Amino acid sequence: MTKEDIIKLIKKQKVAIISSINEHGYPVIRAMLRPRKIERNELYFSTNLSSNKVTEYNNCPKACVYFYKKGLISYTGIALIGKMEVLTNQEIKNEIWKLGDSIFYKNGKTDPDYCVLKFTIENTRFYKDLKTEDVKF
Amino acid sequence: MTKEDIIKLIKKQKVAIISSINEHGYPVIRAMLRPRKIERNELYFSTNLSSNKVTEYNNCPKACVYFYKKGLISYTGIALIGKMEVLTNQEIKNEIWKLGDSIFYKNGKTDPDYCVLKFTIENTRFYKDLKTEDVKF
């Protein structure tokens, strides 16, 4: 498994499972729509500034993003370990905005509740059936 | 949403997504087969004693177990926050053993690498489409 194989696999997924750490030090899992942008070892997601995950990532940027694919007899999973940053600058908000987003944000691209989560991969763990492999980024 | 509704929803799922915290304080996500046993606010999973998650839960029992169901237009997710305990006593190993497990454990129920993860729910967060709700256990 190479870095390129992993990026290829991520690009095919519709849902990303993410984890933050809450104020009591517990991991908290949520599902999100797939990243809007993937560049180098960075994934960019769209979200609400007022959400709990934003508060949690601002307090503790340590994060995990997980993708998986379940076949009839096989199972592929990829855990990306790294840091999550909350971005509110207009440039990146414009860049990853999609037309349908107006349903969620009344003020469009400049809505103060619309923000971007930037995840930087530091380590990865790849699961295929019963084997695991660490892939360097 | 009641506690009973949540248990009902969990019992229908085939896969559980779990998170531990690794030695560097990062959350780590993995998928597992659904719990073998659900009793009160406790879920029991079968796993390998030699796995990384067992090491991680022994170091830090704080855990999250997540289940989700994706429909065509709706999305339901349930995050259970609590503690994970690694059990190796023969009584519980016997109780949750399944016939097919012999494929993974050569020595059967008494295989020293076969163990049980017991998760105790402390808090839950329920997601339905764009709304969230905290359900007490």
C-alpha cells in the first residue's frame, strides 16, 4: 500500500468517520460528508463553527479520520491520525463552497457559522481483512 | 429517543466503529463486528489480546462506540461515550464464544489470545439528520 493508493481509496468514499477528544478526555466519533478537497497530506471538510466538534478541535487538535469499505467477504479500513485545524478565512471558505451549501448557510459563503476543518495526516494505519500495515506520509 | 430505542437501534447494526486513545493522546478509530452481548448499559465484544486496541484501552479506558445507518436521504448516528475494559476471565470468554471463532483462535475458548472487551456506556449523543440529542443512560 502506497500513499497514492490511500489517497485513491479516500477519494472513492462518501462518508468520513472522524474522532475528536472532548473536554473530559474521551474520544467522540461522528460521521461527516467526504472531504471537499484533498491536497498533499491535507483533507478539507465543511462544517458549522457552532458545532461541538469545532469546540473540541479548538481545545485539542488531535484527531482521527477513518474510511472503510465493506465487501461481501472482505473489509478495508484506513485510519488517518493527525491534527485538525479550524479555518475561518474567507479564501478557503470560498474555495471549498458548493452550490447546495446555501441550504445550510443563509448568508452563503460569508455566513459566520460556515467554516472549514483542515486535517493534516501525520500517520496512517491500513486494515485489510485481518492484516494491518502502517503507511508513511 | 429513549434508552430502549437506542438499544433497539444498536441490535440491528452489523458493524460498530470504536475509538481508543493511543500512547501519544490521539484518538484512533477502528471498525469491529457488532457486540456479542448487550446487557443493561454494557456492550461485550470479542477480540485479540495481542491487538493494539487492547494495549490502548489498558493504558486509557476512555472510549467511544459509534453506530450509524445511512438511508437515501436520512442519516442516523449514535455515539456512546464510556469506558472499555479488557476481560480475560474464562467465564465471560465462554459466554460470548461463537462456533466460528475457532477459525481465529486455534486453542478455542481457552486460547490465551482470545479476550473480551466490555464497554460501559456513560453518555450518549444521538444524531438524526441535522439535529442532535443527548440521551441519558
